[in-house]
Amino acid sequence: MITKAVASTAIFVSLSLVGAAPAGADPSKVTPSPNPFAGLTCNCQQHAPVGGPNFGDIDRGLRAALATPIQ
């Protein structure tokens, strides 16, 4: 019984000394906007294709996927 108490105390003390990793955020990204994604940015080099997506191909692919039986 005493061994369990000593072991439990040792585990508790060691975990409390290590503690949790500190968390931080960049306050310059916080905006008063109601948009929760306002602080997100992207350094992507790709651009959307001119003319937008071909909805006919998308629709045809979705219909083909739904028509295929599950095996």
C-alpha cells in the first residue's frame, strides 16, 4: 500500500514539474471581423484556371460514381 502511494506521488510530482507545453498565437492576425477565417493566409503560387471549373465534367463524374454498384 505504501509502495503504491509513493509511486503515485512520484508520478504526480514528475508530471506537474514537466507541465504542459505553452501555447501561443499571433495577436496581429486577430481581427474584430465576424469572419473566423479572416486571419488565414496562403502563399500559394497556383491560380484558379481561367473560365472556372467545367461543371459538365464534374456533374458527369458524380453521376458515373453514383451509378457504379458497390462491390
